[in-house]
Amino acid sequence: MRFLVLLLILHLASAAPTQPPSDFTIANLYAEVVPHSSSSRYSFDLSTGSNSIATSCVATPQTESNGELVNVTRTPCDDDPRYTWAWTIITTTAGSSSGSEDREQDATTNATCNIEYWFVGPRFSLYAAHHVPADQIVWTNQQSPTGTVQAYAGPANFTVPVESVY
Ligand SMILES: *[C@@H]1O[C@H](CO)[C@@H](O)[C@H](O)[C@H]1NC(C)=O
Ligand SMILES: *[C@@H]1O[C@H](CO)[C@@H](O)[C@H](O)[C@H]1NC(C)=O
Ligand SMILES: *[C@@H]1O[C@H](CO)[C@@H](O)[C@H](O)[C@H]1NC(C)=O
């Protein structure tokens, strides 16, 4: 009996992956301030490696009235809290001398972002960060000045190499 239990333990141990995954996989990435509202919505599906089950990661933080995307502090994913993520906005203001103070209409404020991903497991933990360049954060709904908002316009699906295993 004891031998069988030992065999079972050995079997379970060998069935677990021995190498940590080398990538985070991101699918269906979406981020946009909701026009005419004070909220925004960020969502994507996150997994590691090729055979892990993706978890849905969603946040709906309050925004300022200027239509800009806001920071999301480290937040657990919905289906699997071993995964957490954060979205940090880095604002760059154009050196434009237009004199206009209305950023919603002339959209001279651009943003780049860093998205960070963590997986914390019993055997290993993983971290990666992904930079979103300025041309992937756009102002949309331009035809309606009061509804102009920032949105993510980069790829929906991509992988990010794991930066550290700890
Ligand atoms: C992204 O991946 C999802 C799920 O894997 C798929 O349903 C969707 O069509 C893909 N989107 C694009 C733009 O390739
Ligand atoms: C977002 O986070 C960055 C880095 O911590 C910080 O510099 C920036 O001021 C924050 N932005 C807002 C609107 O809180
Ligand atoms: C902001 O983005 C617009 C459109 O992509 C671009 O023309 C402009 O040069 C950018 N400004 C800055 C400060 O990056």
C-alpha cells in the first residue's frame, strides 16, 4: 500500500511541468475610455506557455473627464488569481504652440503605457512587462469633440517573453 502511494506521488510529480513557461500569451486585448462617461474598460485573456488555460483579466477604473486612459494598479485576473497585471500610463505632452488648452479637441497629449504581468505559483513565479508605444494609444470618436477618448489600437493577440523567474 505504501509502495502504491509512493508510485502515485512520483507519477503526479512527473506529470507536472518541470520547466517554467518562457512566455505570457495575451489575447483579445482591449482598452478604451467609455465616451460620455467617467469609466473605462480594460480586458484581455492571459495565460502562460502553450497549454495553460487562459484567464480573463478585466478592470473598469474611473477616469477623469479628459478622456484619458488611467493607471490600473496590480489587479488579480478573474478566473485565476495566481495571475495579476498592472497598466501604467506614461503621458507625453506635445510641444505644440497651438495655444489651445482643450486637449480633448486637439489631442496633443499622447500616452505610452507599460503593461506588467505576473504569475505566482507554488513551484515558480513569473514576471514580464510589455511597452505600448504612443502610436498604439489613439484618440477616437474625433467627430464628436465632447466624446473624444483614448483607446488602445495595438495588436489584440501577442506573446511577451518572461523577464524573470523567481
Ligand atoms: C485573438 O485570439 C482569439 C482567441 O485565441 C481569437 O478568437 C481572435 O480571433 C484573435 N484575434 C485576432 C485579431 O487575431
Ligand atoms: C500613473 O503611474 C505613473 C507611474 O507610477 C505615474 O507617474 C503617473 O503619475 C500615474 N498617473 C496617474 C494619472 O495617476
Ligand atoms: C501624438 O500623436 C499624433 C498622432 O499619432 C502625432 O502626430 C504627434 O506627433 C504625437 N505627439 C507626441 C508628443 O508624441
